Amino acid sequence: MSRLGSRAVFTPVLLACYATTAAVHVASIVLNTLLPFHVVDLGGTKTQVGLLFSVMTIVSMFLRPTVGGWVDRFGARPVIAPGIAALALTSLALQLATTPVAIIVLMVGLGVANGLITTPASVLSALSSPPAHRGEALGTYYLAGSLGIAVGPPLAFGLRALGGMPLAFAVVTAFALLLAVIVARLPSNVAGPAAAGPR
């Protein structure tokens, strides 16, 4: 086996899962990197900066168990799609937010997006990987997410230097559109109900 892993973990469906987690992590980290500065620029307090992360994390945390049940019932793709919409709408709404409180409220949307996108994608990775390579596939999936986390901060500061927050928000919207393309190309038989087996 090569250092890059076996071909069994680089099927089209698994590659789509890796791309999904990488893209959503890049988009989220771009926002998480820059929004504290943006809130301060708008006159926000240290407490409000902290609330940015608390709101997003709490929403995502409480949503994930329910999302897992939805994946079992409806499949991955129908659950991911609203998450992509939440990411796109949140990034667009952030363009219009002019107060720290408004930005904190919009972090609910980012928490919803993270919960609805990453949870089904991880389940789909497990379901789509051969049993003999499942650990390898999931390891690659989480590697892709980690790469997104690593790329996010330098990309965020680069975007801020080039075009400020409007450019950063626009790029996050573009990532949402990219995610829509990736998820739309998932085969329906794989993106269908995960609980298609014995009930």
C-alpha cells in the first residue's frame, strides 16, 4: 500500500465526501478567523466576541444527534442540502449585518450549516467505504477536514488584505455554491436513505 493509501478510499463518492468536509471547514474557518476582528471594528466587546463561537458551537452540538437520525431516515444528500443553503444565506446576511448582536445571531446559521453538512458527510464516508478500508477512509476524511482548518486562517487574512470583509463573505458564498455542485453530483443510490438495510 502506498503512503497515500489504497485506491479503495479514493472512489468518486469518497472524494466528494473529502471535498465536502474540506470546503465547509475552509468556509467556516475563514469566518471564524475574521469575524472577531469585524465585531471589534463594529464596536463589539470581548464578551460578544466569545459569544460568536459559543452560539455556533452550541447550535451545532445540539443539532448533530438529531441530524444523525435524519440521515438514517432520509439519507445524506437531503440533509446536506439545507445545510448548504444555511451557509449561503448566512454569508449573504453577514454582508448586511451592521451590529455585533446581528452577527452573533447569524452565527446560529453557521452552526446549523456545520451540523447539517459535516455529520451526513461523515456518515456517508463510512457507508461508502469498503469494510476492510473503513478506518483508512475515515482517517482520510478527517485529514481533509484538518487541511481545511489549516488553510482557512491564511486564506482569511489574504482575503481581508485584498478586499476586506465583503470579499471574505463573497468567497464563503462561493464555497457554498461549490458544495452544492459537489453534493448534487452524488449518486442517488448512495445519497439515499442510509437505513436501507434490515429494519
